[in-house]
Amino acid sequence: MTIQPIELLGGESVYCINEDQLKTAFQMAHDDPDASPRIQDQIKKLETALTRNERAALAFVLIDRLLKSPADAE
């Protein structure tokens, strides 16, 4: 049985990420002296340990959990 890739484009929109949020996320992941090394380390681990579909599923679940958790819970 072949598992089809999770389609990342198309379909109805569920979550909206604006350009500023994406830009800020990339800056944090690549330029922030404290956060960037931790983020890059986790990305490398996930890309090694999980398939593309598993990474897509994780991304969607993380976004959903972030939306449902209070912002002050950091």
C-alpha cells in the first residue's frame, strides 16, 4: 500500500499565516542568536526522523495546538 503525500496546497483554507508572521518566523529560525540554533537543531532531527507526510502532519498539529493555547502560556 502506497501512502499518498499530504497535499500542502489547494483545498479550503483553515489557517491563515500572513507574510509578516512568516517573515518573523524565518528571522527567528535563521537570525536569532538564541532561538536559531535550537530551531535548526530540531529541524535537522525532524527531517531525519520523520517522512514528508509525518512532518506535514506535525506542522498542522503544532499550528492547531498553538492557536488553541493561550499566548501567555509561554
